[in-house]
Amino acid sequence: MKEKYDFLSIEAKWQKRWEDAALFRTDDAAPGDPFYLLEMFPYPSGKLHMGHVRNYSIGDVAGRYLRMTGRNVLHPMGWDAFGLPAENAAIQHGIHPYIWTSEHMEAMRDQLKRLGVSYDWDRELATCSPDYYKWTQWIFVQFFKEGLAYKKKNPVNWCPSCETVLANEQVVDGACERCGTEVGKKNLDQWYLAITKYAQRLLDDLEQLGWPQNVKTMQQNWIGRSTGADVDFDIEGFD
Ligand SMILES: [Zn+2]
């Protein structure tokens, strides 16, 4: 027996064997109680970091365990590849977002494969692909028809140097986190989804979930429904 674990050759050998055998491909018609296992889709604006490795390892352990107990597990992977993080990374590196995003999806896919995570890669999707975002557009149209999507002008964080809108998280001490320029407000047309129409229903249905009370409280605060408060103050010298 070799004294040293030669991970480069051992892992490459077995990962190729798994891939050739299509070991993690999900057959919809296979026996076993179906289980849909989804972690989260990473932003392909860089490469994998240890936070990803932790998250996807936990999902992988769950998937492998469930398969061993006879469940028919669908474990897909995809890329949250549309919008601000991808655009910002492309601006920062002076590359077209499509090229930047595609290169990083490829690099991260390679990293996930080397980690040996048990995904069904036949189900891979990218939210920046027309095949996917046609559905985003479709669902937006349904919201619009129901009066749940509406447009209004509102002041947003604006970096005059990057010429982009910034999320609150991207404004650090009043300055753009990317270039340090002072961030101003700009009145821009924006689309909104009328999620507050569902605030009461979200609160009611929260009670049906078997979550710990502190998690429910966090959710209640996040939903943030408020009807105001009645307060009586005693005034000295008056009835
Ligand atoms: Zn900036």
C-alpha cells in the first residue's frame, strides 16, 4: 500500500468512472420516492470559494445519503447568471458580460466536478440563457396582467462614475464600493412587484411551518406588516 494518498490520480479515476456510468443522472421514471434536492445557484462572477465548498458539500452529503436510503434524488445545478453581480464583474474587468459569465460558469463547473459533487449535469441551467429567461419574462407578464407588477419613479443609489444603480449593500459609508466615488440619488423609473399585497397571507401561513420560533420571528419582522399603534399618553395636570 502506498504511504501517500495520491488524490490527483485516484479522484480523477473515480470521477471519470462516475461520469461514464452517468451515476448521478436522474431517471424520472426510476423507482423510489422522488426527492428534489436544491442548494443554491452561485453567481458566476468569480470562482468557487470555501463558502461554496461548505454549502455544496452539505447538499452532496444529503443527496448521497438519500440515494442510499432508496430515494430517487434529483440534484441539479445551475447559475444565477443575470444581473448586477455579473454586470459589475464585467465592467470591472472590461469584458462583455456574456464572455465573462460563460468563462466563469465553465471554471466553476470544472471546480464542482473536481469536488465530486453528485449533480445531474444534464439538468444544468443558466438564468442568462434565452431558454431560461423566456420563463422569467413570461411570469413577469402574468404579474403585470394581474396588476402585481407596476412602474413608478423612485430615487435609487447612483454612482456617477460607474454609471450604474447600486444596491444598498454596495454603498459603503456613502461611497461606491467599487470605485470609491460619492454615491448620489437619482430618480429613475423602476418596476416593482406588489409583494405587500401578500403580507397577511405570508404571516398566516408562517404558522403552518414547523420552524423554530426565533426563525419565525425573523420572518415576521422581514415581512414587516404594520398597522400602526394606538398609544395613550398621560399629560400632567390634564384629565
Ligand atoms: Zn462607482
